[in-house]
Amino acid sequence: MSKQAGIIVGILAVIIVLISLVGGSYNSLVTKKEHVDTEYSNISIMLERRADLIPNLVSTVKGYTTHETEIIDKITTARKNLLSAKDIDEMSKANDELTNSLQALMVVVENYPDLKSSENFIQLSDELAGTENRIAVARKDYNDAVKEYNTAVKKFPMNIFASMFGFEQKEYFEAKEGSAQVPNVEF
């Protein structure tokens, strides 16, 4: 009877170890996925804050300029696209579009000294610059979380559990090619 009890205890020990391994792996993946989701939310918040500043900036610029409607229309469209983005890829593309439009606007502002010295414009520009910095930090934090998560999903033996439980890799929030270039604006 003691030999059978030893075998049963051995089998139970193996089962407990396997359950602990699967449970620990699953919980680790859930934690990493939640971290990615939290950082995604942080990017969304910062981009929404930026989008909320845009109408005031556009109104201020409209008050000083009369024939810059093309750039203002591009900013308005880019803002709308950003606010309606459904996933990280759409959000990234819309963010690049808005960044390029805002850069074009800043080039135009150089032609209006009264606008550049407007207290309202200066305050909005400062708030926008601060928000841009927060967006950069949020993007970095998100991409760090995605890197950690994707690494866990790819590494053995976690990749087995990831595929068993449906954990898939996440996309990075990346700037599109050429988005760092200042647009050429001609009049």
C-alpha cells in the first residue's frame, strides 16, 4: 500500500507543479497585457489633451490670419481622424498627420509677428509643447510595455501558454517614415 501511496503522491506533486507553472505563466501574461493596455490608455489621454488644445490654437490663428485656410482645414481633419482612431495603427497615422499639420502651422506663424507675440498664442503654444513632451514619454512607456509583453509572448516556454490562451503580439506606436521632416510651406 505504501508503494501505491508514493506513486499517488508523486503524480499529485507533478500535477501541482504543472498547474503552478501554467497558472504562473498565464498570470504573468495577463499582468503584462494589462500594463500594455494601461500605457495605451495613457497615450490616448495625452493625444486627446493635445486634440483639445487644437481648437483654441486654430481660433487664435484664425483671428490673425485670413488666407491660411488650407493649413487650418488640414489640422481640423487630422484632429478629427485622431479622435476617431480605433486602434494603435490608426492612432499613430493620425498623430503623424496632426504633427505634420501643426509643424506647417508653426511655419506659417512665422509670417505673423503680431500672432507670435499674442499672449494667448504663446500660452497655447507652451501648453502644446508640454503636451508634446508628455506624448513622447507616453509613447516610450507604451513601447517599453509592448516590448516586455511581446518578448514574453515569444520566449519559450511562455510562447506555448501564450498561444494556448490566445495572447498575441501587440503593435508598437511608431512614427511613420518621414514624419520628423518639417513640411515645405509655400505662399
